[in-house]
Amino acid sequence: MSSEHKDILESVCRLLGNLPGVRISDFSVADQTTSLRVVVSDGPSMAVLQRLCQGANVCLEPFLRMSQAEREAENLVPVSCSLTASAEAFDVFPHGNLQLLAIHAVWELHRISRLQTNAANELLKQWNAAPTAVG
């Protein structure tokens, strides 16, 4: 694994781990594919993680089909999930879908006020992504 791949992987783990109800339990890397084991503690957190993975074209298993009530439930049994992301370069993303997952996580953390605008925009600029709105 290149040092750049390691850096983006560490960033993804740190960012996802800062989402409420999400904990990274393990990861592995094989060639250009990164797998993360994630434990999700509630419905709202699962809904957010599913949305982030869909936006970044990252595989999330199991992908739960949840009712609106389940998406809002705070008392779901913790679910262990596997995320699989390609780090193969495309377009302006040298770390592929793994980089896109990091970008979507930054936008979400900023949206929920867990990442300040300056810090978010610094990461987004580094990863060739649109900045958050200022203010």
C-alpha cells in the first residue's frame, strides 16, 4: 500500500469514526481495494452511512431496506457492516471511490457541525472536491 493510500484510508477511518453511532472495528487492503468493518448502533446512523456509501459508489453489506420508522429508531441492535471501496484512480480522484467516501464524510460532518468550515474546506481542496458553503 502506498503512503498516499494509507493516508486516505486513515482519513476515512477517522472521518467515519466521527459520525454519531458509527465505529470502525477493522480494515484490510488488497491491491486497490479497501475493506472496512463498521459497527452501526442505530437507525439514523445506518441511514447516513448508506447515503454516504451510495454517493461515493462504495459497496455496503448488508444494505438494509429500512422503513421510515426503522431509519428513525434509536434503539436498533448494533449492526456489523462491511464497506468495500476501490482506491483505483479515475478522473480527478487519485484514490478513487475511497477518496469519494472521504469527501462525502467531510460534507456530512460539516453539515452536522462536527467539522468546522475551515477544516472541512482544507480537506476538500486537498481531495479536489467542492468546498462547503461559508457561513
